[in-house]
Amino acid sequence: MPDQTAPPAPPKIGIVSLGCPKALVDSERILTRLRAEGYEFSADYDGADAVIVNTCGFLDSAKAESLDAIGEALRENGKVIVTGCLGAEAETISKAHPSVLAITGPQQYEQVMDAVHAVTPPRPNPFTDLLPAPKDGVRLTPRHYAYLKISEGCNHSCRFCIIPDMRGKLVSRPIHAVLQEAERLVQAGVKELLVISQDTSAYGVDLRGDARIGKEWHGQQYDTTMLDLCTGLAELGVWVRLHYVYPYPSVDKVIPLMAEGKLLPYLDIPFQHASPKVLKSMRRPADHEKVLERIKSWREVCPALTIRSTFIVGFPGETEEDFQFLLDWLTEAQLNRVGCFKYENVAGAAANDLPDHVDEAVKQERWERLMAHQQAISAALLEKKVGQRMTVIVDQIDEDGAECRSAADAPEIDGNVFIDADFADLSVGDMVEVEIDEAGDYDLWAHRIQ
């Protein structure tokens, strides 16, 4: 006879999360809400009562990947809820996959929850329903690092981007909410906070007067500004890494905190190009000469500063002269880490209607030249680190050694520091002192300092 007191099995939800770290945070928030209502999570399609696909819609290639992921989820499970950036183009999704159960845009958490409830409602459990919701949210990153989203949306109007159309104008989170979340993450074991947004250096500029004034935190008043945010995060005693920063004067005030060891000496700045003509055509808020002067002044204050950036080649109207200008600028700027994308049209972007689109073969050739050019710069800068001592954080361990990162390396996008001896007692998340023995084009090899 079945046990009449046994609680009902909770419904299980699967999730496929695509796109940038900001989308990953959205997925974490959805999962946290689901877990608070008693849902469990499935690591495969077969075990899920429904599957959520959090999509990316920034580039046409990303849209294609998202549509493929939706199709796979439909084939393997059949009950699919779509959310995220591509969800803003519901007609595109419905045309390709008319059998999806619901389509919501980015940050529409309530609509996602409603869609899940319609497919598989939460099942009451008398043993747990009166318990408080868990304090720690669900995270999709390893235990030792976490993304900290400080705002939504963007006030820029870059011609190649539709982020403001999908995610709206800049909306900064109140600083006390950000600091409290950061503190909870650290208390849960996080050793590295990666600050993300669409424009980190614009944090708080959408607020005025009393709206910018934060609450007291740890006996100190913090306002919703970039400097106060960094000052507060620096008090937590963990690595703090800044992503998606624009080279504004507000950043100048943060560099001394890096020089003092309170923040990681690292800035992720999406310059996108250097040619004045291309920058103007892109509607980018940057001036190549002022940027070089600013980089120089930052390095004078903090010589250990690492700068990573991304660039677009083949933007409509880009000439060989413009591209050569970019290569020369990179030589002078000596950026530590560089990523490069070939321009793609994005549905709804103003750049689509510009004249003089660059041939695909030319884009590919320029991409290859830029990557080779930057590879030489990276290798030379890394060679200077041989013999230096530094702290690294352990990301992975296998039979061959430990894969680690230094202060100059963000997870998944930058290089690594490898320890291939004396690693048996290490664990993921450990922070250890090493001395650099060898440098490659993008990675370093080191031994532990006992």
C-alpha cells in the first residue's frame, strides 16, 4: 500500500542559458525564483517537465544559435518556454518554432514564472511549504566566483547595437542592494566578484538627487556612484573585477583603489575601433587620442593595470587606411587582452542601412591580421612576467595539473596560469602564490612558492 504521507515529487525544470554573463545572471534569478517555489532542476532533457531556453539576440549568428537551441529542446523534450533577448522578437521565434509554449523578453521574470506555472504548477508539500525561502540564490558559475549585475539597459545609441531596444535605457540598482548581494555571495564562499552591466562606468548617472543617495552599510554612507560602489566592494576582502567600462573621467577616480590593492588592476573596456571616422560612424563615445592619454595616465598611477578590449573589423565604410590606423593604435596602446569580431548585420540596427558594406573575404583577412598583430603584443607583454611572483586562483584540476588565473585573467575570456607540479593538495577555489617560469602567446606556466 503506498505511503499516504509521502510528499509529492516536485516538478523539474531544465534550462539552457545562452549569451553573455548578463544573461547568465538572468538565468540565475529565474532558477532562484523556481527553487523558492519548490521546483527542482534537471540536468538533461528527459528528466525535465519543461525546458526554459534563455536566448541571445545580439548578432545574427547568436540568433541562429538560439533558434537551434530552441529546436533541440523541442525535439528532446517538447515543452519549451523561451525568454531572453531574442524573446523581444517573438515573431521570429514563432515563425521558426510555432510549438513553443511561451515567449518572453529579457528580465521578464514574472512572465517566465507564469509560463512555468501553466505547464507544471508547483506541487504543495506540507513538509516544506512553511519553511522560509533559501537565502542563497541559484548560481550557474563555480562556487569561487560570481557575476554581480549592477544595472540594466544602456543609454548609448551605437549603430551596430540593439541592446537599448531589447533591454531599455540605463536603470541602476540601488547601491545598498548591490552591496548586500555582494556580501551574501562572499559569505557563501565566493572569492572573486565580476562586476557586469551594459556600461559599468555610467552606474548611477540615471539617478538624481535623493534617488542617488544610498543607505548606510557597515556604518558608512554609500551613494549610487561608480566610486562608492568600488569603495564598498573593496571592503569585502575578495577579488573585484570590473567589466564593460567606458573610458570616462569617473574611471580615473577608481584607478587609485587598484594601485592600493583594493580592486583588481583590471579593466574590460569595449573600445570597438580607433579610427576617428569609423568611431563617428559607429556613434561611439570615444576619442582615440584622449583614450591613449587616459591609458597612459592610468598606468602611471597603477603600473600593474591590465586592459582587455574588443574590436569590430569590417564595419560599413571601413577602409584599409582605417584598419591600418587601428593596428597602429594597438601598437601604441599595448593592450594586454584583445578580442575581435567581424561585423554582422543585426535586425533593427541602424548600421544595416549604411553604405559601403565590407566584403566578407576582406573582413576575414582583416580579422586574421588583427589577431596576429595582437598575438605578438600579448606574447611580448607576457614574456615580461617571467620571474615575477603573483597570486593565482585555481579554476580546475586534473591529472595533468592545475588550471589557474591571475589578477590579469577573467574567467573564460582571458588566458590561464598552469601549474603542472606540486598540485596534489590543491582544490578548486584555492588561492596560491606562484612564480612564473614560462610564457606563451596568451598563457603562463608557473611553480608554487612554498
